[in-house]
Amino acid sequence: MALNTLILFILLGAFITYAISKFNDKAGAWLTVIVSLIALFSIYMLKDSNSEIFNLFDYGMYSLNLVTSNYAWFFSIVMVIVYSMVAFFNPYWMEKLIHPAAYNLFYVLSLGGTIGVFYAKDFLTLFIFWELVVWSSMFIIPLGKSRKASVVYYGISTVGSFTMLYAILMLNVKYGTFEINTVIRKMTEDPNFAIFFFFFLIVIAGLTKLGIFPFHTWLPIAHGNAPHTFSPVLSGGLVKMGGFIAFLMTAVLPTSKVFANHLNILNNPYENYILMILGAISIIIGTLMAIKQDDAKKLIAYSTVSNSGYILIGLAMVDQTGFAGGMMHVFNHAMASAAMFLSFAAIAYRTGTTKISELGGLIKKMPVTFAVYLIAIISLAGIPPMSGFASKWLIYQGLIRKGNMFIAFATFFGSVGSFMYVFRPLAGAFLGQLSPKHEEVKEVPFLMQLPMLIISGLTILYGVYPGLMLKYIAKIQETVGLKAIGVEGFKIFTPNGMWDSWTVTLVFTIGFIIATILYFILPKSKSVGLMDTYTSGEFIYDPDKYHYSSNYYAPFERLYKNHPSVEKFYDVIALRTREFGYLIKTWFFNENPTFTVFWISIVITVIFMWGDKI
């Protein structure tokens, strides 16, 4: 299917889905699955297409055009995989949503918008599809029953949207075109032009969507309150739109050449280094805040803040190893975060909650969900043989080679901290004692298990054989003028050394087999009932007192209990804005007729006194 035909098919499919959902919401939900799978197949077939132009709309001097490229395909396939897998959950959640037809409509619209963003040939097309995604997701988020979350999400997204719009309009005035490659080429040839200014105006749009400090505050609010079936899309998919903007402005621009004569910090132009610093801060903040969360969805959202920092650092390095790691982490985090969110969506489907302190002992009731979550957190923590290790290892290699020790420390801190925050849901929700109210809980239906298993399979595949992905990333590096990462079979070559993923996988497999054998042959402790115990001669009849996941890391959390808060700063701004609004309303929109007469008199006086001068 041609790319422009696919976009039109998806947009038309969204409205058909809405119409069908008004009669039967589950039928409409299954249609989202079909549309997503068709989009997945169609995008996959564009794998080898490059520089092929498709026209969407023509009106005089303005037109909307799409163009194929290997990097557009990479970002698109990651996004569509997430959409198509999450869509399998939609039919089971229709009865839990406020407006299921609206959800199905905006779900498919946002899918079409993301594809349009990645394949946009010009900034005008990119911005229109960008806004389609922002508005679609903004209307989906309150369907999780929180309007505030939608307001916060749209408020911060608007900052990025306006900075991007201002930048591309000014660039059009300067160069007379919206075409991305032409604008970028002219920017590189125009040393007197304020490239720095427009670079950051466009990058801010990417930072707001990526959830990078100080724009990260919308993630825990929006992800935590969005419908359980849309949180995986927000974290695993839509956040990567910000990564795409960062990619355009660091690799396609490219900053390493455009800013080559600017102040250089540790082998990076200071513009890139600023982005890397913001990424490092995001890693630390995301990690520390994730450790504190009792709600699993907010925990995963803060982990997205942290992992977005890894992506930004890798892309901003614009080198052989770090850049390859950043690109690979786009995929790895998308799969891991989607799997984690889907795991807790499955838990919420059976238990009605994502609060860790209200769960426990679900490993026996939901073993598949547990296995999916376990694979995801191993990858997210950067432990071999899962795919997350490969991307983080490459980012570390790039940082150490360039001597970026402060940022390397931040990335290392994030990896160590991730062990803590991913273990909290593991111990609190799946291990420990099963609450009596969850005795009848069972695994989710197979069609909900299927997408989780597929995502887990991809995580394992690209962990055992990362070369499959890195070979394609090497082509992207060549496209943007970077030295390609060295890959030979299971081996990855960097200037600092070599890593053989097969050997590492073999060692871990042998260790797992030995541990399994020891588990079965060694004596086991006696299993007793939850209430078969007493303390100080008194039996305890409240099973909740045995659950240890509340205040799980309390001693560690106390170390930064009174930390500075960007959220509080934003709250103060919101309060002052609201107070100013009340003032305007009181003076200009007051129902008292005295005020009306007063302002009419003022206007008439101004007209008579200065009317002729105006």
C-alpha cells in the first residue's frame, strides 16, 4: 500500500471505527486491531524504500508531502508495533471507558498522525500531523477519568507546539520553503543566521514530548491517569516522537558540523552538551522519583523520564557508538515500557487496581503476566541477555570514550537505581502474600497474553542477537554521514572493545540452568497459610499487616524527602495565573451593571479624546 494511501486509509478508518463503535463498541475496538495490523504490515513493506515521495494535499504554494527514508521507517515500525500490540487490549476495556467510541476514534487518529510525523517531507506536514497526535491523545487521556491530567498534558505540549510553529514559520520566511532537507541544508550554509536560536526552538518541542527535564512533569500525571490501554502508547510510542525531533536536529542537521566552530565541551559542541546535561538530569530525577511511587503506572512513567534521558544523551553524542545506542534504546524502551504497562493493565483488569500496596502474591495467579513483567524489567535495567543491555552498553562506551565522566556517572546511577524501582512492583505485586480478596484472580484471556508475549519475544531476540537491529541502524548512520557501528554476527565492535552477545547469553543460560537444578533438588521451606501465625501470643487477623510493599524504600527515600520540586514551581505559576484570571473576570466580565456602565464610559472617553489620532 502506498504511503499516502495508508495515511488516508487510517484516517478514514478512524471515522468508520467511530461509527461502528456507536452501535457496538467491542466491534469498533476489534476494528482498531485490524487497522493497526494493516498499518504494521504496510509500514514493514516500506523497509527498503528510500526517497520515494507521496503527495497528500496540494493547494497553490502549499502542499503536504511524505517521503520515505530508513530513519523514518525505524521510528515508524517501533511506533506501529506498540499500537498494534496494545490494540489487542482495547476490546476488553470498552465497558470500563466513559466514551468507548471516542476512544476508538482518537486511538486510530493518533496512529495515523504518528506515521505522518515520521514520514513528513516538510515542516508544515510534520506540524499538522504532530498536532493531530497531540489533540487526539489529549482527548483520550481524560477518558481515564482525570481532566486535570489532560490539561497538564496539553499545557506542556502547547509549549513545544508553539516553539516549533514559530521556528518553522520564521525559517519559511528566511528560506522560502518548508521542505525539511532544503531548510537544513540552507541552515548549514548560512553562518550568519541564528541557527542556535532556531535549533533550540525546534528541540524544545522534542524535549516536551520526550519528557525531558524541566518538561517531564506531564508524564506521571498523564500516564498515571490515562486509560490503562493508552498508557503503553503514551510511554512506549508517543514519547518517541520527541526522540525523532531530537534525531532530526542533531543527526540530520547535523550539529557536529553546523556547530563545529562553537565552544567544544568534551568533544561535543556546547549545544549538544546542553542536551546531554538535560538528559543526565532527567535520568537522576526520573530514577529517584520512580523509587518513591506506590502506583505502578506512575512508577513506570517516571522510569520513562529516566530512559528518555538515555535516548537524548545517545542521540546528542552523534558518534559511532553512543548514537547507535541511543537509536537502539528507542526500540528497547518502547518494548520494555509497553510490556510493563500492559502487565499492570492486565493486573488492573483482574484486580481493579495498580497500587502496589494493594496487591501481592500474583505470581501463582498470573504467571504469564509475571514472566512478561520480569523480562521487561531485566531489559529496562540493562541486564543481559535482554536487548536493553546492548543499547545502554553502547551509550556507556560512547560516554567513556569521549571522557564525559559526569554524564557517565548519571547513566550508571540510573541503571543502578532502576534495579530498585523495577523490583518494587516485582516484590509488591507478584511476590509476597496473596491477599484473600484476590483468591479468585486468574490469568487474562489469551488474546491479551499474545501481544505481551510477542513484545517479550522481540526483547529477547534483539538481546541475544542485537546485530539484527544494529545493522539497520548502521545504514541510518551512513545516511546522516556518521561512521557506521561495526557488527559481525553476534559481535559488536567499538573503539573501546568488542562484545559477543552469544557468549554472554550462553553464560547466563548455563547459570539459569544451574539455579533451576538447585531449586528442585534442595529442600524447600514448608508452605503455611497466611494467617497461620501469631505474635506475642496473639493471632493477627488482618492479612494486610503482612504486606511489606508500603513505604518499601522508606530509609532511602528520607535522604531526599525535601528535594527541590519543579512541580511546586509550576503549581505556583498556575495559581498566580488563575488569580490573574479571576481579576480580569471581576473587572471585565462582572454581572454588576455598574461595571458595565463604567467600562462603556471609559471606551467612549478614549474614542472622543484619541479617536482622531488612532
